[in-house]
Amino acid sequence: MNKKQFLSKLESSLKSLPANERQDILQDFEEHFTIGLQEGKTEEQISTSLGSPHQIAKDMVAAYHLERVETKATFGNILRAVWATIGLGFFNLAIVLGPFIALAGIIFSGWITGIVFLASPFLFLINILLYPETFTLFYLFVSIATCGIGFFVVIGMYFATRTLMQGFIRYLRWNVNLIKGGLKNG
């Protein structure tokens, strides 16, 4: 395939990236062609040595989303990074999606537990309003103690969420490097 075909396929595969990122990548590959032509190679030889434009685009999209999630770890950025990493290969469907679902389930259940514990005195008050004959001091003190435990759970979940997300982002980065064959020893 010649330079024009290669760059056209690459650009169409990069459509999910912002225009400025797309242009930077296309300029880099135009430079590859310029340097290769100066070395006496044909456009077909250069495009063959560069690889598949579609696979290059998958790698670039995954790298872009991983960089974005490393700078700002929002839920949307994390989902885009997971999706882009899964797109690198079928192998990643189980290797990335499985741990992501497990991690999301652990984080979600921890937050729900903390919030419910925090809300226990309010739930106790609602119960007393609906069924006043069930009031006992024991249940009042249990709900207050559970609320105190809820504060610790919520604080712990805040730090656990941050730590687990950072670890998962490192896992995604490692996975992308593994798929690219770029794990370096030492």
C-alpha cells in the first residue's frame, strides 16, 4: 500500500481521537515516509515495515486513553481506557474485562455498605415513625454504633478506591505493553 492509502486508513481508524491528536500522529507517520524515501525505500516497503494502520490506530487510541486516565481518573475515562485496551485483542476481553468487573463490584459494594451504615440512624428513625411500638434503646445504640462504623468504612473506601484505581491503571498500562510486545527486562 502506498503512503496515501496508509495515511488514509490510519486517519479513518483514529476517528475516535481529538483532531489535534490525530494530526500529530499523522504527521509522525508522514515523517516516517519522508525518512524512508530519503533512505531509498519505496512507499510500499515503508508501509509494510510500519505494520497495519488499523493495529497502529488501536495502539494509539489505547495509549491516548491510558494517558488521559492517568492525568484524570474519572469513571468515563477509566471505561474508555478499558474499552480501548480490550480492543487491542480478543485475549484482552477476559484478561481486562474480568478484573475490571470484579474490581468495580468490590468498590461498589464497599461504598454501598458504608453509605447504608451511615444511614442506619435515619433508617432507625423511619422504623420508629412507622412502627412506634418497636422502639428499644438497644436498637438505637446499635444504629449509632453502625453509623460510626460507616464513617470508617466510607473513609477507608475513599482511600481504597484511589489505590485500587491507580493499581488497575498500572495493570492496563502493563497489559498494553504486553500486547505490543514491549515488556523490557531490567
